[in-house]
Amino acid sequence: MITLALSKGRIFEETLPLLAAAGITVGEDPEKSRKLILPTNQPDVRIVMVRASDVPTYVEHGGADLGVAGRDVLLEHAAGGVGASSGLYQPLDLKIARCRLSVAVREDFDYASAVRQGSRIRVASKYVHLARQHFADKGVHVDLIKLYGSMELAPLTGLADAIVDLVSTGGTLRANHLREVEKIMDVSSRLVVNAAALKLQREPIRRLIEAFASALPQD
Ligand code: ATP
Ligand code: MG
């Protein structure tokens, strides 16, 4: 049995065509079903639905053999350092769920002069480790505030001066009178594989990786 960990929403939807290329179809829609384990048309392949940020943990500890997770989630997980992520192979950038991790501030906040003057900046993020690394590299002093969602609200309520969050079109930022001031990194989702599973089930996992690779847009 091969177990693949996915999260609801864009990762599930954008992984479906890749699964199809490997001859795998999923019978149920996770948005409609309450089931957390979804069978597929292949009796030896199943999908487990987990929170996006839990995918690395499932795969690392063998709760799933493979998973699909954003680069943001993978780097934040590794930087969190609850044990080195040595059991986690990343054989493939799937180039799905593309966005960027950026710093954003309120339209009326003068980020450039705050940085120039060496002020302490209060930064709210779900990605506290990546945010800490970014500002440390720039030599900017920050107070970090961990949030689990709706980051855009933090600068609007005075909780923080800046946020570190994912941006794709920038529409959400604009709708909340926020401005992107710095890109930290480009983000896409990767296939991750449990190292022990790769040894024990080398052939079926290798076939899956190859089918995924052949279904990716060539660029
Ligand atoms: P959770 O409910 O656990 O907080 P989430 O809100 O992060 O999960 P998604 O919004 O589905 O879940 O994001 C999953 C992944 O998709 C992110 O880790 C990121 O890599 C990518 N992603 C997030 N937002 C966007 C976006 N607006 N455009 C493209 N990709 C995105
Ligand atoms: Mg989201």
C-alpha cells in the first residue's frame, strides 16, 4: 500500500492531473466528503487528507509515504527543527500552487525609512522561522508575532507593522490597503518522499515519481 498525503483546496486540485498521468483517479471529492482517507482506482494507492502544514510531518514520520507540500511549508518545517528533516526526500518540483513569500505593510507605513533608521519592526506571520531568517540576513531588528491565519488583519489593527505572507495576484493585499515591499522567495509545491518508504517500495514509488515528472509542463 502506498499512502499519499495531500491538503484540501489548490494542492489537491492541482495534484489530480498529475495522479491521472500515473493512471490514478480519486473517487471522492474531499470538499464534499468527511472521509480523511480516500481510496483510489488502484487498490494499493490511497490518499490521506491533512492540513497543508502537517504534510511534512506525516511524510517524515511515515504516516504517509509521499506528500505534496509548498516550499514555504517545507522550509518553515525544516527551520522549525523539531528533529532534522533528513528522512524527507524532495525529488520533484511539481510547479503547482505557485506564489511568492513576501513582506507587506500598510499603504501608509514607510518601510524603507524604518529599515534605513534601524527601527525595530513588528512582524506578524505564520512563517516565523522564515521571517526571522530573512530579517536577520538583512540586519533588520524585528519582533515576531506568530499567527495562524488572516495575516492581513495584523497591520490594520496595529498588531504589527508588517506581515510575511504568501502573495499570488496581490488582490487580497490591495483589498486590505496593504502594499508588497519585498519578495523573500518564489514558492511552488514539491513532491516529498519518506526515505525509508523509498527503500522498501522503491519500484512503485519510482514509477509514481516518473509519471508525475512526465506530466509536468516543460519549461
Ligand atoms: P492551512 O489551512 O493548514 O492553514 P493553507 O491555508 O496554507 O492551509 P492553502 O491555502 O491551500 O492552505 O495553501 C497550501 C499551499 O499552497 C501553501 O503552502 C502555498 O505553497 C500554496 N499557496 C497558498 N496560497 C496560494 C495562492 N494564493 N496562490 C498559489 N499558491 C498558494
Ligand atoms: Mg490559505
